Amino acid sequence: DLYWKAKNIEGVVTIGQAGIQFCLARPEELSISDSDAEKLRSSAKALAYNVASFTWPGWDELGIDPTPEQTAIGLECANLNLRLAIELNKPTDKVAMAHWLLGAHALAASDFETATEQFKNAIQLAESAGDRFQELVLLNRGYLALAHKLSGEVDGDSEFDNAVQQLTALATEDSLGYAEQLNTARRVFTQANSPK
């Protein structure tokens, strides 16, 4: 509600951080079962993913303009989300998305080396699951191409366009959403990295 209805990114960060802290500290404060502790850590992971996602500027969401400080908090949450995804043995697609999110934040920070590494990790994980995560593979190939383009080392345009075309051809709700997301991110970060 804070993000989608109120467009209150400051509230998202404040409530999200408080929730994460509660979920991570609570098991240490109380004698609770391992399964309950794992549920709380899973909730912390979900909150970390949401804070990281909502503070990423690549969505170009109307009414949402995260500050550099909020985006930095989002990067911390992206790192936490990935760590918890691995520690909690989350399914392959969840770990792949955690790598994507960290790569997306690195892309926003013009840390193209980290972005490239994280998108490659996401591709490798998604490919290891076979055709089930084809859309996730293509999404990350598009982001990898965008990182190459923005870094100036490789053109990347043809790779990017190919990923978008393949996603569009799949014509599922997810694939079409991913294609739109890639085009938005290219517009946002190309403008951000263009000479003033």
C-alpha cells in the first residue's frame, strides 16, 4: 500500500527495514523452534527483496523517485536477499531472481562488473533448471546485454533486441512484462548515462 497506493518510498524503506530487523532479531531473542525461526528469516528475505525492488530506479514508476540514500539501502537489501536465498535453500528461480536484483542495483550504480557477474549467475542458475525458466534466462540475457552496452566495452544492442524479441514471441504474461521491463530499463539507464 505504501508503494502502490501512497507512493511513499520513505515509508516503504522505514517499515521494510523495521520488519527485516524484527524478523532477524526475534529468533535470537526468543527460544523458538528452528522451523519458526526459518519462517521469520524467510519473511526477512521477502521484505529485503521488496525494499530492494521498490528502491530500484529502473522501473520508472510514476510518482516514485528514490533518493540516492534510499537506493543505497535497496542495494544493502538486495545483498541480504541473495544471502538469505542461498542460506535458506530457496528454489532455483528465487535464487536466480536474487542474483538479478543485485545485478539490477549494480547496473543502477554503474558498477557494470558486478552487474555482469550477477546477471551471468542468474542465467546459469535458470538454465540449469531446463526450459522451466526460459523467460528468466532471456530477461537476464537482456540485462547482461544492457550492462555491456552501458559499460562501453561491447555494443550489446543486437543481444538486447534479440532477448526482447524472444520474450515478445513467447507471448506469455510474464514474458511480455519482462520485455516491457527491459525496454524501460534501457530508456532509464541510457538517459542516466548519456552526456549532460
